[in-house]
Amino acid sequence: AERRYLKREININNEFKLQITEKEFLRAYAKYGKAIAHIKTMYDYLKKVANGKPFEVEVSVDETESVTTIFEHFFFANELTRLDVEFVSLAPRFVGDFEKGIDYKGDLNLFKSEYRKHLAVINHFGNYKISLHSGSDKFSVYKVIGSIRGAFTHVKTAGTSYLEALRVVAVKNPSLFKEIFNFALGLYETEKKSYHVSADLNKLKKPEEYSDSELVELFSSNDARQVLHVTFGRVLTTKIDSEFLFKDRILNCLKENEETHYEFLYKHFRKHLEPFE
């Protein structure tokens, strides 16, 4: 593997070249080597069981502790290509923070600079897309990508439509929403452990301290959005005496206010798409 990367210049395009140190190579190999081997094993299995039927493979390395460097992106894509793994998208770990349910946190100028380099790597191979995981609600990032000529991306949304459903509940059935919010506040510290979030409960009041008209404003609060986001599983599955605690009441509220639900969803997803048009 060393011979493929060390003591040579890698031409990404006419303007962008990589000169790899031994440390950079060893770091990439240690960080991604086993993952690449596992992806190859899974890909071969999928190809076998698909038996000629079409399928797509998306690759994600966005939940690593450290940022995916440009060389690491190249290394990952190059090794998968060498192993004849066909994939439609790759999600790097970008600079900055892509937390659940809220906008991007970080230096947008640095993100733009790094995104251009990642885009150059993709254009070098020419057969897959950059993917933004936890990509919903990253409106500032969409504007950056939309401003880059020839840029394209795959956005993986995560829970954002669930929050829009709860927005309907907050507007149309405030008492139910306060129950849900109170339940979510009590679960947040436990449920957040498997998510990349930073909500501070000290910045939120008790549900009963909000007026009904104030509830919808919680969907503009990063802290409230993340509390509601990471507790969705427990909210929708918790039962008391074989009856769902919230699920059926939420669904009934959405059915009774179907047009409002559609209106909220349309407005929210248009906000996601407009920067790319």
C-alpha cells in the first residue's frame, strides 16, 4: 500500500496536488483500513445476493472523532475503487460541527475552502457525490455550496420532518406538546449519548412556564430542537398499559390538521432546496 502513495506526487487536477508524508499515510491506513476491508466484504455480499438486480452503496465516515483530511478522502475513494467497490456517495467528517437538528457551527470560509478540495477529489474519480450526513437544517452550509460553480451534494436529512410534525402539535394542541416537551426534557441526558448534540437544559424553562403562543418559538431554539430531536424514539414508542403514551395522539393531531402539516413541511423543505437552485 505504501508504494501507491509515498514518494510520489498525486495529481488531483491541474491546480491541486498532494504530496503525502509517511505519517499522513499511516494515519489514514490506521483510521480507515479495517473499514475499507469491511465495506469490500459487505459490497461483495450485496452483489451476490442482489443477483444482477440494481443496488446502491452509500459510504459514511462522518462520525469519526477527527476531520477527514483531503488525502484521507482520496485514500478512501482510491482504495474502494481499486477493490472494485461501486458507491454513489461518500460522507466525510467535515470541519466544524454538524450537530443534529440545527444549523452548522464553524467557520464558513474554512468550510468553503475545504469543500472545494473535497469536490476536486470527487471530480478526480468522477463517479460519486459528496454526502452531508446530519445534513438537515444546515442552511448556512447550503448557501456556501450553492455559491460554488459546479458543486453538488447529497443531503441526508435526520429527524427534521419529525420536528415539523411537533410544530403542528405545538400550534394546534399546546397542552399535548407541553406533555411531550416535559417528557423529552426528562430523557435528554440519557438519550443524547448516541448523538452529536450540545443542548443546554439550563437555557430552557419548564413547559408550564411557556404560554401557548410561545411554544412555536421553541423551534427556533437550538437547545429545544435538540432535546425534541434525540428523544423522538422514546416519545413515539413509550406505552402505558399497552397504549402508546403519545404516538396515537400525535398522529390524530396531524390527521386533523393535515393541511397545516403539509404547509409546514413544504415551507421547511423549500428552505432546504432554494440555496441549490
